[in-house]
Amino acid sequence: MPTTAIPTDLHALVSAARAGDNLAWTQLVDRFDRMLRSVARSYRLSAQDTDDAVQATWIKLYEHIDRIRDADAIGGWLATTVRREALRLLQTHVREHLTDDLHHAADDHTPEHAVLQSERRDVLDRALSTLPERQRSLMTLIATDTAIDYQHISTTLNMPIGSIGPIRARSLARLQRHSELRDFATAS
């Protein structure tokens, strides 16, 4: 029985995996599994949760391999996906504590909360950096002071009051199309 040569070139490997070649999938796993486990463990997951995060990442690649445009970027895609899976697993262990105090946040000081907040800030910062300067200034001001009124925005940014709403709407629409922000929101 002739053996099929396993491609070592990443483009050929991804193409073969897309075509359903089991040997190519095995080669992809061999090539990237150690890195995925290292990323997942950096979130201090248990061994079982690390396995779950890595397995979920491979499943997502299997489901979305046709959407991978650049085979050279597959390592980054896998790393981002396993991070999101690790964060999702960390969130599943967070329990709600019912209280009469509406401002009480029992889990605000846990390491998981800090990791999630940091990841959210990083994703939001990267998304905001893609906006044009005027939109970025407006959205940053709104994000830092949620009680700010249009008159104050107009004065601070030297922006006509009538243009604040439309610029805000365009900014939000653009942010909703930002893939990393959208992916993070669906993973949460």
C-alpha cells in the first residue's frame, strides 16, 4: 500500500487539511499543539480545562478552516482562539452571588476578573486604534466618562453638537465590524 507524503509547507498542509486529509490534520496538531497547551496553561487552567481549551480550538479550526485566508497566519489564529477558549472556561467557573446591594461586585478582585478585564481593554484599545482620529477621540471620551453630555463633548472636542450623534453611530457601526472585537464578544 503506497504511503502519502505529508506536506511540510504550511500552505500545502492547510490546503490538504481543508481537503480532508487526515495526515495533514495530524501534522497540524503535531506542529501547533505544544504552543496551544502553553498558551492555555498561561491562564492557570487545570489540566482538564487546558485539554478542553485546546480541543475546542482544534474543533473551531476544523469548522472554520475554509475561512483561513493566509496559511502563514494560522499559528496566530490558533493562539487567539485558544486564549478566548481559556477565558471562556475561566468565566464558566464564576458564580453569581445574589445580594440586595446593587453595587456589590463579589468577583471584581479575582485573578480571572483581572485577566478578563485586561483582555477586554486590549481588544477595545486595538479596535479603537483602527478608527479615524475624530471618531477615536469621541469614543474614547464617551468611554471614559459615561455621564458626559453633548455640550461638554462639543466643547472638549471642538465638534458641533449636531455631528456628535452621527459620528458616534458611524464609530459604533465600524467597531461592530471589527473582527477581533466581535469575536471576543461572542466568546464571552
